[in-house]
Amino acid sequence: MSAVLAAERPQVVSHVQQALSYTVFDCKWVPRSARLLCLGSAARGTGVLQLYELNGARLQLLREIEKPKPIKCGTFGATSLQQRYLATGDFDGNLNIWNLEAPEIPVYSVKGHKEIINSIDGVGGLGIGEGAPEIVTGSRDGTVKVWDPRQNDIPVANMESVQGESKRDCWTVAFGNAYNLEERVVCAGYDNGDIKLFDLKTMSLRWETNIKNGVCSVEFDRKDINMNKLVATSLEGKFHVFDMRTQHPTKGFAYVSEKAQKSTIWQVRHLPQNRDIFMTSGGSGSLHLWKYEYPAQRSKKDSEGCEMGVAGSLSLLQNVTLSTQPISSLDWSPDKTGLCVCGAYDQTVRVLIVTKLNKI
Amino acid sequence: MCLHERVEFMGDESVPYFLGEGTTKTYQIPISHLDYKFIEKCTDVKHLEKILRVLRSGEEGCYPDLTLVCEKRIERLDPRSRALRKDKPPATASDFTAGEWQAINSELMNWLTEMNEDDRKSQLMRTDTPNERQDNLPPVRCSSSCLPTNQNKKLQNKQRSKKNIPRDYSEWDKFDVEKECSKIDEDCEESNSKARFFSRPSLPIIEKKIDTIGMTNRDKIIIATREKEKGNEAFASGDYVEAVTYYTRSLSVIPTAAVYNNKAQAEIKLQDWDNALEDCEKVLDMEPGNIKALMRRATVHSHLQNYQTAIEDLNKVLSVEPKNTNAKKRLLELEEKLKSLKPVSEPQGKGKKILIQEIEDAESGEGRGENTEECERRGGGSGAAAAARAGGQRAMGNAHRKSHGKGGKARDRDAHKNQDSAESRLKKGEPEKKSEKHLSDHEGEVNGFLRSDEKSESAEAEISEPPREESQSAGSGSSTALPPTAAKLKSEGNELFKSGQFGEAVLKYSEAIEYVTSLGEQRPDDLSILYSNRAACYLKEGNCSDCIQDCNRALELQPFSLKPLLRRAMANESMERYRQAYIDYKTVLQIDSSIQAANDSANRITKTLIDQDGPSWREKLPPIPVVPVAAQLHRWDGGSLTSENKPSTIDINREEQLQMNCEEAVEKFKRLKNEGNDFVKMGEYEEAANKYSECMKLNTEECTVYTNRALCYLKLYKYEEAKRDCDHVLQIEDSNIKAFYRRALAYKGLQNYQASADDFSKVLLIDPNVLEAQKELEEVTQLLHFDGSAGAGSQQTHGKKITIQEVTEADEEEERQFATSEDAETRRVPAEEAVPKPVPRRASEKRRVSEPPNAYDFGQMINALNANKDKAACADLLTVTDPKTLPVLLSNKLEGETLLIFIQSLEHYIAGKDPGLAYQHLFYLSKAERFKVVLALLSKNEKGEVQQLFDLLSKSWSDQYSLEDLESLKKVYEL
């Protein structure tokens, strides 16, 4: 039976498994290379940054760097393809940008937040997204800040709750809508289920909603197009796909939701080569590969004549269980379709090959 | 508990008792349901999922086989069922065939080696590349305002600069959408930044080009690929405009055949035939045998009605892939189409493009060129405009409207039918429209009236947009006559109609009708209008059968009213009752031949009927009723729109009698006239004139025949006869604008400039918007002055060949070719009074030697020149054309024939006089698209021609070029 299935559906092959001696929080492919980075926290409370190279059927450790604070997250999104500087957020609220060739001192450093930076995203680099290179960080201190590596010490935009009000823990941030020099949005997800969409062009809150459970991960299907879809995953195993093309004045964006598993969905990552395919990683150590199918008409008029979006449907292409522990991070290779790395709390990083993605 | 009942029912009926009583622990499912037979029969997925869960849990025992059966059953009923999702381990080698597994691994290894090599290279380069792109980057956000020392201040700064924009959550939370919305309504100026909050900009502005400065080749490949992927994704989601944008971006980085091909496909979806064609051709330039591009080009050609070319493309596909079923199917379709079109015209080697032009010519022979699409867009409301865009046809619009309406089932069915027919027409009708549009634009230049028609024809608007004029003419015109209640109801109905609420409008009109009938008074005209209006509503709703009924009633009350006839025709057309529709359109045209939509529709239906009934289609038509003369209108000014009241005086009996008597004659008349029109279409003006003359024997009252014959005479340079015909028309109808216009042209031809100017002014008096007449008037006035001073015999005119030619011809008296309007000012007018003589009709093409405004017109001229091999005219054309514009004007239409005639006319006419110009033309000609290809295809003799031209140029001298220039150009011409 599996042979039949293999002929039609994408298969997830666990290509390499690499046990680590620390807790891995994030792993990232170095753009335009066969190298990958693992970021995490060593047992003695320091930060670890490891650079591996995929070498046939094994991962070869090229470099290990220790930093004083555990590193929670990283991105290459705001760097040029030539430089490939890594931006990281650590447990202490520091935003650092590293030159991996000379990682001793950061090329840019700022104490951006009072507490841990949970999430980081970049845009404007790697040829993805028009406009200035910018980094957004979301922190437990409740603020979301946008940074330009060319401006030291202070963020270029800051989104925080007013004083006196209870601060919400920001768990995830993502850039989107960067299709020309002016337009850009930041989407942030919070522990109480709030999702907020900030428009950086008009410096305003464009939309917000609440999905009832903590928002673990948000991502636009592509950062550099007129925003199309947004996936938000939640603590209790559901995720929502919003069609971001049509915003209704009161109803906001149309969405479809799906329950992948009983446990938290930690991450969602869209396939860089096809925006309608994405993978979610779950608390039970499972991965689900989904495809979004558009409805015949993406928008319709409501009774008052306002345009409102129509959500499409989701189909599960494949699911696999890799581990007993949550898979906390996931990254598709931007260069090789179907190549994927994921880090799990069983202190293992896995390189996966997903087959037949170009035949869907 | 529906489910429960169902379960019980099933248990009772179909499951034999064998396991004993009892239910499962978790879901209380009867134990008897855990059974092969039950599972095989059960269709309730929910219930099956529960069973599966029970089986998987093992609480009732472990039955692996039964579990599998249950899974399969669910999978068959609902492949997406969540219960089927199982935790699966990642795939391993055993899940693949050996080959697949190897392929996966080797693919990865290849990529790894590629990456490593790449890495090494880029490492070498890295030292000199950093910060390269920094200069191109946009400024740091908000850094333009002075940087504040702390964040709070900065926030305030921002707040000040962008007032009313909330800054933090609490403010965001307080954000009152309603209030803000109303604020926007009040204050438009301020809405700029916030409006996008609520209504997104209609189209995102995406740069069409990507700045590739400082990028390495590899960067470019990556970017181009990514943009292509974005295009593919947009295409997949149905957003073709965006897809085209991203393909364009990809092409701006690296042009590849595949992306051009994809772009062509997206453009086909957008029905942007021209660009699609261009892109297909680019693909084929790069990859001459590209099947997809050939298929796509065939599609485009068939939509542009170039069936012959389309067939050629399909044949090419089939020669490469003989088993391509899609191509075969399309080829068959096209061949059929081509066959069905043949009877319309003489078989032409030139293919379809010419054919359309000729048809259009004939239409303009009737004095009109128009297109529904355009007038609909102009006249209709936004909804109608959108519909017009989608379908280009009213029927489509109706279908659209209807599907939004709240109609009952019957209506819905109707809508589907309509939509079908509209769609089927969309296939052939729409592109036809498009090309017609181009053509009519062009014809406007050639044939005076078109422009004016398009501009001023409210008769067209009348059809495309019944609401407004309806309420104007009917509402204001006759509401005085109606009893107040009915008048009020009617105007309410009109209002509703205008706002697009057709259903409500129907109710109002029905009330009004009821009211009027209940009065018992004889108000046939009012009632007729009411019925007609209601019919318009039904038509808009797509309720064709009711529309027809109402039209019938209206026509009973008011025979030969224009609008009900038109509406009935449209309704019939959308119901695919083409014969009835044809009859109605023809009747309409008898009443008012100036209604272009009717003209067009009749033409369209003719085609459909030919398709349907074959060449003898006319025999199957019911007789076309004869319209009494009194009901006929030949309005050109379009000012008076109310036609409904006109025929009111007619005694029906008398008219019926007339009809009986005239029926035969009218049939014949119609036939002759049509034949005449056909001849005009083919350019056989003599024959056409003969036919029209025969027509006149049957009916001396029909003005169109005279105006048409006048047109033929004009084309034949028989100005005296043309003038006579126009005079006749003007006797019958003293404000026939067409007749005035043509008489003016005739006078001009007779060199009676004063009279000509008078007539042109009359045309402008009747309709000041007739641009052609304005232009002509200017020219004629100029000529008048010129004529006056001609005695002086000033020789300053440019030594143009045509001038000389003319003078010599004029010497032979009467032999002079009459020249014409557009270029008249460029030539000297001989003093002798010359009577024009008929010349072969081809010479008429000589007329147009004005500078071509666009590539399309230029192409048309070239086609004409090629057909005549008229080098002199070509030389004239080249003289007035700026050499620099040649590549643009030629676009991708350069062909061997064209090149040759250029070369010849340059050699024979221009090189001698103005070698500089000849050189310039040659130079820019070599910059035209397809030049290389065309050049490669030249025969030896033709190359000889080119060589001769170069020889000639090297002998003569001009400051515009040196011999070196010439030599290098020669190389370009591969000599």
C-alpha cells in the first residue's frame, strides 16, 4: 500500500539525524549553501551556535560558537546574499547580527527588549522583499520592534501596549506585503490568541483578531508579494489560514481552520518555491504537509456591497511522526526544493527530504 | 438524534443478529455494527469513524483485518476524513522503488556538489562585493525626522506628523471602525492614509522591472526564477494580471522562453491577444519548435480570426507531435469554422485579417462603423461595463445580472442557458468585436463617418443602455399624457431601472400597466411604452421569454416601434432564436438604418445562421415584414430619440395591404441591397453601384441605397454621379448628414471647393462632433485659398513624385487621378477643370498618404500597398514617415514582401531625390523586429534589389551618411 502512496503523494524522508548536546531552539539554512545553523541553549546556560555542512548522508560540524546568553531565534531575512549575516535574538532581549566568518563580535548589537526575544524575522534581504532591510523582533516584554541594521540603538518602529495595561507575551512575528518600496506589514501573535497586523507604511494597526489560544507561529506565504495568505498556528493544535487579499471592513479576512493534531503546532513554514504548500510541526513530534486550494472566486460582495474574501480549502498531503518530543523549529532550504531541516526538543536536528513537491 | 435513529434503523434492517445485545463502551454503538457486512454497507462516515476509533482502541478486542476494511470503507466514502490520519514514520528506502530512491539521493548529491563549487567561487569574490547594494537601498524608515533621544518622544513625533493614527494597543483597541468610516466620508482629504485601511487600493503598484545593478549572474538566475515562481503561483490562484506582472519582472532580469510562454498563457487568459501573440513569437524566435508556444499562438490567431495562420501553427504542432489530440481537435474546429466562413467571402489567399477588414469596409459603406463593446462601456453603468468587458455582449451582461437576481428556478435555468449561449459566443464573438474595434478605429480615418458615429451616435447608446434614454424619452415625453398615478409609477419604474433594480422596476411598470388598462381608455402609445419599458427590465434580468411577450404586446399596440423590436431581437438572440432575432434586427434597420448595434447584430447572426443552416439560410427565414415608409427614419443627428411615437398615425390595415403587395419587391430589394453591400465589402464598387441602381428601380425612397451608391461613386471617382445621388437623398431628407458629407467630398473631387466647404459646414451644423468633417473643412478652405492664388503658379511645392505625375496626367485632360482629401494640401492643384474618370478601385488606396499614426494603421497601409504593388504610393508613405518610427510602426509585422516593396520604392523613388532619407530608412529598417529573419529569407533576385539600392546610394551623396556608414549598413544587410 505504501508503494502505491509513494507514487502519488509527496513522501517525507528523514535523510540525516544529528544528535546535539544542547537544546536547539532554531535551525536555519544558510542561504545559497548546503550549510545549516543550529541555535540553542547549552546545559550550563550559555548560548550555542553551530554551523553544519550537509555532506552526503551526514552533517559535518564546521564551527561551534559559544555566546553568553542562550539564543532563541535567528534569521537571514535582512542580509544581502553576499554577506549572509545572521540576526539573532537571545534570552536577554539582545538583537545581534553576526558575520559568520568572524563571529567573535557582532556587527550590530542592541539591547532591544527587556526580556527574551521569542521571535525574529527579516525582510528586504536575499532579494526577497522590496525596500529597506529590516528586522522585526517580538518579545515577552510585550513589544514588537522593527530594526534597520543601518540605524544603531533604536528601533525604526515600536509597537507596544500602553503603560498600565497587562503586557501580552509576543510569541511570534512575521513580515509581509513587501511588494514595493513603501508597503510593508508586520504580523504578531500573542500568548492570549491575539493576532495583530501592523501596517508600517501608514504606521497603523490594520487588523486584529483573536484565535482563542496562544499563537505559536505566524507566517505569510510570501513576504514579497501583495499579501496573499497568512497562516497562524495555535497552542491547542489548530491552525488558521487567512486569505489576506480581501479585507472586509468589519469581518476582516476570511479564513479556514484545520486541526492537525491534538498537540501544539509549534511552527509553520511555507515552501519557498510554492506558496500554497506549507508544513506544520507539532508538539507530538509530527510534521504535517498541507496544500491550500483556492476557491473558484476569491472574493464576493456581501449584502451591503462590500468586498469580502472567500476562504479556500486545505488538504493534507502527508504527515509523519519523527519524534516523541515537540519539533520546535523548521526551515525549508531556499535553494533546494523539498530539502528541510527541523530541530526537536529531543536534542536532535534532522534533515528531511520531501519528494515530489514540484508535481503537485 | 438523527444519527441515532439512523443507526437503529440500519441495525434493524440489514444486520443479522449474531453477536448478542450490547453496545460499545465509548460511543454506544451496537456491537453488531462491528461487522464486515455492516461496514461494507454503511454510508455514514461519522458513524464509521466512530467504529474505527472503537476498533483501533482495542476495547472490544483486536481485529486488525476489520480495522483495515473499515479504513478502506471510510477512504472510499471520504478520502479526506481525519480519522484516516495516522501517525506515520518518515518514509525510508523501502517505501520507494530502487530507482526512485537512487534518483532522490543522486539529485541531492548533485545539488550538494553544485553548492560547494558555488561556495568556493563566491568566497573568492566576497572580498570585493560587500556593501555593493547599499547605495540602492531606500532610506532608513522615519530617519528623515530628527532622531529623538528616547522612544517616547519619537512616538509623539510620529503621532504629530500622522495625526489621528493610533499608536499603541489601547488606542488601537479603541479604534472605532464605524466612526472612522464616517469620518472618511466627511473628510475626503484626510482619508488618504487611512482609506487603505478599509478599502484596499484597487491594484497594487508593483515595479515592472527589477534593478539588477551589481548582481552576479547567479543572483540574476535566482531572482528570475523566484519571480517566475511568483508568477506561476499567481496564475494558479487565478490572478492573471499579477501573474503577468511577475513574469514581466522575471523577464526583466533574464528573458527565457519558458517565462515568455507562461506570460503568453496568462495574457491569453486575460484575452490580451496582441501581447500574447508577441510573447508567443518571442518564444518561437528563441525556440522555433516550441509546442506550447505554437499551440498558444494558434489559440491567439484563432481568436484574432486568423484561422489560416492558426491552422498552420496547429499543423506544425502535429508534424512534431502527430498524436497531440488537443491540437487535432482544435484543427478540426478551425477547419470547420473556416469552411463556414467561406461563403461569406470569396476565398482569399490572404487569410482572415483582410476579410474582417472588408466586412468592416462594407459596414462603413453603409456609412457606419461602430462597436457595441465600446458604446456599452461608454453608455452603461459600471455593472454593465464590467459585463461588457467580460462578454462584450449584451446577452452576457444579462446573464450576469440575472445570476445576481433573486429569480426563481425557471429564471435560473434561463440564466444558465443565456450564459451558455453568451459564452459560446464569447468564443468567437468577442474577439471579433475586438478586432472590429481596431478596424473601425482605423476605418474612421479612411472613411469619414465612423468617428462621428462613434462619438455622436446616441442611437447606439439607446440600445446598450435603455435606462437613461428610456426615462428621458418616455418619462418626460409622455408623462403629461398619462394619468398622474400611472405617470408617477412609470417614473418610479424608470428611476429603479436606472439604479439597476430591475425586479422592482418591473413591479412598478406592471402597476402602471394595470392602472392604465383599468382606466379603459385607449392609450395604445402609452401602454406600448410601458410594455416596452417592462420588456427592457426583463431583458436586463435575462428573463427573455417575458421580455418577448411584452415586446409583442408593445408592438401590437404600436407596430414598428423601434425599441420593442430591438429588445425582442436581443431577447430572441439570447434565447438562440436566431432567425426571429434576425428578422427583428432587419426590421429595425428598415426603420432606422443608423442603429449600428442592430447592424452588427444582424451581421453576427448572419454568420451564426450560415453556420447553422448553410448557404441557403435565407430560405429558411420567415418573411421580413415591410416597414411602411412613414415609419422609416434616417436620423443621423441622433438628437431626437423618441421613435415610439412616430408610427402612431399608421393605419394598420392599409399597412398590411401594402405589405402584401410589396412583399416580393421588398424581398428583392433587400437581396439586391445586400448584394450591393457585399460587393462594397469586396471593394467591387462598380458592381455594387449597379446593384444599388437596381435597388432604386424598386424603391426610390430608400435613402441608404442612394448614399451607398454615392459612396461607391466616390470610390470610383465618379464625383458627378455621387453628387447627383446625394442631391436626391437631400431632396427626400433635407438633413441626411451622410449625404451632405458625401456630397461635400464629391464637390471637393469636382474641385468646387466653395460648395464642398458649404456642405462640410452643414455636416458640422447638424453634428459638430464629426471630426472628419472638421478636418476636411479645414483642408477644403485651404484649398480654396490655394486655388485663388494658384494663378500665380508658385513653384514652391516640394518636388514630390506624385505631384509631377498628377500634372502630367492632368495634361491628358480627364485622365487625372483624383487625389484626395488627405494629401491634397501637399500637391498643387492644376488650374484646368478636370472631369474625373473612373479608375481601377485599387487606386483608391493611394488616397492615404498621411503619416500613419500607429503601427496598426501602418500595417493596414502596407498590406494595401503590397496588394497593389504600388511603389509610388509606398514611396509617398515612406516620405511622410519619420524613419525613426519605422521599427515601432512595423512592430513585428515585417515581412519579406514589405521589405521588398520598401527597398523598391526607396530605389526607384526616393534614393534619387533624397539619398539621405533613403539611407535613414534603410538604417532604421534594419532595427525593426524580425528584420534578421526576413532578410535571411530573401531570394537571390531580391538581394540583388537591395544591392542595387546600395549601389545607387553609394553613387549619390548626402551629408546624412558617409561611405563607411553605408558599408557598415551593408554588412547589416548581409551584402
